[in-house]
Amino acid sequence: MRKLKVLIGLLALSCAATLVVLNETDAWAQEQASTTPTSAIVKGEYLARAGDCIACHTAPEGKLFAGGRAMPTPFGTLYTSNITPDPETGIGKWTTDEFYRMMHTGRSRDGGLIYPAMPFASYTKVTREDSDAIFAYLKSVEPVKQQNRPHDLSFPYNNRSLILGWRTLFFTEGEYQPDASKSGEWNRGAYLVEGLGHCGMCHTPINALGGNSQSDAFKGGLIPMQNWYAPSLTSNKEAGLGDWSIEDISDLLRTGVSKRGAVYGPMAEVTYNSLQYLSDEDTRAMAVYLKSIAQDTAPDVQPSVPPSEGSLLVSLGKTVYDQRCASCHGAQGEGAPPHYPPLAGNQSIQMQSAVNAIRMVLNGGYPPGTSGNPMPYGMPPFAGTLSDNEVAAVVTYIRTSWGNRGAAISASEANELRSAPLN
């Protein structure tokens, strides 16, 4: 009986402790609700979507914003941080000033240097008002007690002091300054593309130090560790946005498909997690800005195989195309937009880099399911049915037919991507 009384007492104490924790959590939630206007939280949620915070700070099958997502880089693997309002492992003890300082300067609460996988070089452009709104939203989400996982970086990149050199070379601190010669819509688009949207993280070529040059902004490049090519947004020979209508660009951003093409790979994830939630006005503003910078041209595409081999590839490629592709994309590559993108005149398959076209043939894929396109049409994978020569042939045929000005590719290029990670 004595042992039973002790056990009951311990259980009572345990329940009491649990109630204290729950009461403290409820009190915290009530305090947040009473001190933060709902309008600020709603605005912050929208801006957090625009900044695509969920994509990095939520691990697969993990809790919202609890971090722990692996971010492979050429220097090792980084793990994203917990940005829930948990006071011990998250940002629960942060102030609005500290959060803005982190966004603006790329330094943590204690002044420590943040690795530039966190796009503070873009977020520095975010206004104080918008930063405060994002912080208000993050403080309103469910706290998750989850310790941040240490980064796994190789020497010497595990030495944070090296970030000082990176910052000297590649980081310019400062909020976005509107261009008085441009419209308000253009400036809003520039603010979203250059700042919160951090589009330059993928669409600007990255050098061996993991940085990029402002002079190369939005000129495209291979995304490290992902084996996808982010096309140049400034060249009409790559993304070709200068020839698109504002409506087509806006449709692509918001729904993932348009009359001119569809998004796949990393861009599909951006559309799914972020862009589909933006207002028509904001995606239109982004389209206005993107169309305005797509003016220059890129060098002519150079083939990677001799002309004689290219001719043989085209001949074989037509056979493969007629058998495997024409039923959806049309005998003349006209497609059936928006569900089946046109291939004739499609700039995305005529670029110097054929990575994206090869990966689509090998692995297939779907545009993202969005509110504007909830049941997207997909493309089947052909890695199991086509040889490297056949993949190279059909990609070569598509890149060089119907007036397309791409170049032939080799079977070795197809083989190199056959076993690439499906990021």
C-alpha cells in the first residue's frame, strides 16, 4: 500500500508538472495573440511564403519551421535551423531588432556569422516593416522543441571566420532602394525578385567560392549538387522571357504552366511552396520586372559532337520522337499548351546546357500541383526504355528541329545524368 501511495504521488506530481508546461504554453500563445495584431501575422505569413521560408526550414516529414533539413553543398552539408518560437531551441527569445539584424546583416542573435546558404545577401533588401511582419508570423506558429543539428562541413570550410572573406567579396548590405525612373509595379517586382524571392540564388552563376558577381546577376548557371540548370533570365536565347507576354510569365510563376512552357525540378518546388500563394498583382509585378531585364543575347550554342555524328543522331532522334513523343507534343513540336508544352521555339531546350532536357527525357516529371493547376499533366520517364544513344538522339532532334537553334549532344552526356540525384 505504501508503494502504491508513492506511485500515485509521483503520478500526481508528473501531471502537475505537465499542466504547468501546458499552462505556460497556453499563456505564451494568449500573450502572442493579445500583443500582435492579426493583420501583422497575416501579412507576415504572406511574406514568409514569398520568401519561401518553408522550403528550407521544414525537413521532409518534419514539423513546420523546425529546421533540420539537409542542404548539400560542394563544401559539405548544412542543416537548417529551427525558427519556431520555442524559447530554448528556436527563436522564442529573439526580439524584432535581433531578427531584423539577422535578415539585414547575416549575423545570428549572438553576432555569429551565418553561412550564405541562408540567402541574407538577398534578404538584406527586405524592409524593416516586412521583416517585423515575418517575425510576428513566425512567433505565432506552433513552438517545436528540436535542437539544431550541427553542420557537417569539410576543412577548412568548417571555420566560420572564412565567411568574413566571402562577405567582403560577395555581400553588399542594404535595403532595396526604389528606382524613381520606374513604375511602382516594376519596383514591387524588383523587390520581390531581388529580395524576398532571392531568385538570384539559382539564376546567377555560382563560382568556386560559392559566391556570385553582381555583373552576372540572373545570367543563369548550373545549380550546385542538384544537376539542374537555372536558365538566364536576362537572355532571350535562354529563358526567352523578353518574348513572352506579361500574362504568360505571370501564369508560369503562379500556376507552374502557361502557353509557353511549364516548370519542373527545383522551380516546381518554388512554385508549389511559394509562388502559387502570391497575389495576381505581385506575380504580375514580378513578370513586369523579369520581362524588362530579358533583353540581351547569349553566345550561339556550340555542339559537343562532330557534324557527321550530329546528323546520325537527328535521324535516329526523329524515329524515337515519332514513337515516344509526338502523341503529346505534336508531330511538329507544337504541343498542346498548357498541358503539353510546345517544343518548337521553346527557348528552354535550346540553351547551351542540355541538362534539363536530358533529365526530363530520362526521369520525366510533373509541374507542381497548384490552385491554378490542381491536376497537372506529367511526362513519363524513359530511362528504363531508351539507351544513352537514343536519349542523346531524341534530345538532339528536339533541340535542332522546327527552327530550333540548339546543338547536338553526345551519349556520354546522357549517361552522366542517368544516375544523377533526382533533386
